[in-house]
Amino acid sequence: MGELKEECGVFGVYNHKDAVALAHRGIRGLQHRGEESWGQASLDDGVISIFTAMGLISTKAPQLHGNSSICHTRYSTEGSSHISNAQPFGVADEVTEIFTSEPGILHTEFRGNPVAVAHNGNLTGGLEGVCAQGSDTKKLITMIGSSENPVQAITAALKTVEGAYSLVFLTQDMMIAARDPSGYRPLTLGTMGHGWILSSETAAIKDIGGQVLRDIAAGEMFAITPTGFLGTSIGQSRLSECIFELVYLARQDSIVFGQSVYQYRHKAGKELAKENRQDRADLVTSLPSAGDIYAIGYSQESGIPFEPVIFRNHYFPGRSFIKPTQMEREHTIDDKLRVVTEAVYGRSVIVIDDSVVSGTNIKNAVIKLKMAGAKEIHLRIASPPYLHPCYWGVDTPSVDRFIAYQRDIYQIQKTLGVDSISYLSMEGMLKHVFRPYDKCTKCFR
């Protein structure tokens, strides 16, 4: 994968005696959505405490208390890997920073009409004139401010801003969910006993033993209160759900935008084989782990056996896609990918991947396959060429890093060092998508 920014995960638990532990476990199930930093906020006796840290989510929950908690995990943006950008963010009448001797960790308490927020997405407008340094989310929480009526303050702010957002707020007595009118990013409501859950993906709700209820609708703000629920409309717009959630971002065991991620990827893999019926090879393999389900579908349709000859060294965790610098991405890829020489030597190989942005991952895999003695390497991509930046939550800083930027198919083939390359067509990708007319595909067009 290439250099893409700002895809995050949010998770919240309301009204459960084990909220802190459960929310922490839930956000760990969304680790794939962010590896740069993470944080957790909890509500205890009207006070919101926020813990934030750099790096991967800890195996143990922070020392927080309360029966309601929200969490956030963030992935890297070049030049902004700093604890000050770790969420959740908070605002209140009184803010106290708790001393901690550990580097890269912050612990802050918010008293007096406190509000905390965890945000997945990217705000593109409506924040002009807000006196706050830093990210769009910091400006949003500053705009909302500490208020005796947070529902009203949040509603007013969200009717002003533009862009993509799936938000989870925690106040002194409520947990509030909000999703932008175009529905770019997913957000799901669940339940567990007498408690309530909000999550970027359904899989994380199931991870903690919860029951999935429904998606938060596009343009909906939904408040869970001690006495019941409050719902309001932020606004209406044409649906524009991000296709890349299905293609790559979401866990394969999640239901995203009402559709099984696994089933979509399996069918898309079969469609890729149908569009390349001329393919002949000794084996099909995948670039792990994003390409696995596509490769299985491709193999079943083509009749070419699937063999997992490229595998990940799990002692070097992490998605290269979400590392902040090019050097870190290359080192991560070099460390984590391995090839089974005995299975590859003298054989022609078809490699399946979900998508290719910069080509860094693919190039390294191709080099290792050649070193292992592969006779031919044919690359099949289960989505169209990635051509344009996204400004709604998967933001790319420079299009000249795209492998498909100003290159034709033969130039891409030569750059990657493969014997052939073929992409799934736009029609083939959308053929197996629920409500394809409601999806945002601008990055591929």
C-alpha cells in the first residue's frame, strides 16, 4: 500500500460496570485502523479522564474508572506523529494535567461540563476562524466548548462543518454518536446487557461479546442518555459511502454499510479471475493479509491452486500502509514479508493484492519472489488503478507517489518488475457491491 493518511477507529461503551476494560478490548479489535497513537476517555462521577499514548494499543487497560468510556486509534500522518495529536480530545471549564513519568503518555482530567470526542474522518470546511491550534478535531471540540446543553452545542457545530466524520462523544451523562450526511465512514450501534456500544466496525462489537443492532444513519446524531435516547438529523445529502472500506480498510469479519466484507472480497476475487480467463500459472498466492480472500476467490474461479507462499513474520507487526515515513514503510515491509523458496523455485506465480497505491509493498514482494527463483510473476489487483487523492478520511498528500499517476499499464508493469499486471475493472468492482450508486469511488476515477 502507499502513503494514505488519517483512517482511524472509534469505540465506546456506555452504562456498563466494566466499561473501561470492555472499551479497551474493543479498540484493540480496531488496531488495524491505526498504529501511530491511541487513547481512552472515561466518565466517573461527572469527571472525564483522558489517557493518550503513542504507538500500539497496550495489552492492559489504563488505570481509569467509570461506567462509560470511549476510545480512539489513529494511523500515521507524515510530520504529525506527536502525542498532542492523539485522541480522544476533551474540553471543560477546568482542565488538569496529571503528572506521569512515562514518555509519550498524557493523562488529563476535565471538570465542569466536560465533553470528549473520538473522530474518524476529515473535516474540510466550516472551521475557519476557530481559535485552536492543531487538527480539525481539536478545532471541532473547541467550537463545541463546555456547555450545559451538549446536544444543542454539538448539533449546532455539526450543522456548520463540512467533510467526513463518524464521531463518538462522551459528556457528563451521555454518549453521543454522529455521522456526516454523506455517510463516508461507518459507525455501528450495539448492546451488551444493559449497556450500549458504538464502534467503527461490527467485528469489534462481537469481540467483546456484544450484539450488533444497526448502523448509525448518514446525517444522524444519536444520544444515549440515562433516561433513554435522543435522535436528531444533522442534515441530508446524497450517500457517498467509502468503497475503500470494503476493498481494504475494514476487517474481513466485519459488516460494513450492510455488506459482509468477506463475501464482497471473495466475489471480487472470482470476478478478477473471470476478467483474466487467459491466465495460466502454477500457483496463485496473495500479498498477506489483505489479498488473502481475493486470492481464494480467484483460485476457485480459475482452477489454479492457491498456495500461501508469501507470509508475514508476525514478530514484525504493523501495516506498512500506515507508517509515517517512506523509510519506515520500506523497513517494515522488508522485515515482515517472507517467501517459501521451495514452493516458488522454477514456477510461474500469480500474485493477488487488494489494491496498489505507491507499489512499495508489491516491489519488495516481487524482489523476494525473484530471489526465491520464481520463473514468472503476474500481478492481479482486485480494484481499479488508484488515481486520485481522497479528502474524506483517507487523505493522500501527493499524487506523484501513486504508481498509476501518469503511467500506462506497461509502465506500471516495468516499474514493479512483473511479467504482467491486470486490474479489476470499475464495473467488476461495483458488480458485487450493495447499492453501488451510494458508494464513493472518486479515488479510482
